[in-house]
Amino acid sequence: MTATRRRLRDLASIIRSKNAGPYRLTFDVLFNDATLFGKVCESGAVTRESIARAYGVPPERVSSLFVVPMARAFKVTLVRPLGQGEFGDSDMYGCQQHVPLMDLPVEIEEA
């Protein structure tokens, strides 16, 4: 078996973001394929630290990270850089904040 580096966008079926209240953003990473989801889990690529790196924030800003096996999903919550609607907030609804997560590198084992 060989390890192949891929981007999360090439593996997940859905990657989306939205507000989780006025001070947090939540991200959903969903997979159609259970085997592929398992390989991403085994890779250890989706961590508090890797997500923080992707967003250029300290790991403490990642307030939660859950793996939900029954849903073949990862659920991530970040503290917003600014409160919702504050001067300088570029995304009132938080629906365009998932892009850095899409480029998260994942090393998966392939036959």
C-alpha cells in the first residue's frame, strides 16, 4: 500500500460552514462513502491543530471537534474572528468560511 496526499475537498461529499450563534462558526464535513470516511479518520489529518493551521489561528480558537461515525461526518466549531455583524465582518451568515478547510491535506492509504 502507498500513501497518497489528497485535499479534503477531493474526499468529502459536502463541506459547509454556517453561524453557530453570533460568536462561533460551525463546519460540517460529510462523506457518502463509509470506507473513505474511515480512511480519513485513520489518517489523523482532521485535528484541532490542523484546522487551526488552515485558518491561521491558535488551536484554542477551535472550540470543538467531533467525529460522528453514524453520520460519516466531522463537526468543527471555531470562535469567529469578529462577532457576527461587527464592523469588518466579511460574512454575516458564516456560509463562506469553509474554503480553507477544503484544502486541508489528507494522506490516505491506497492499494
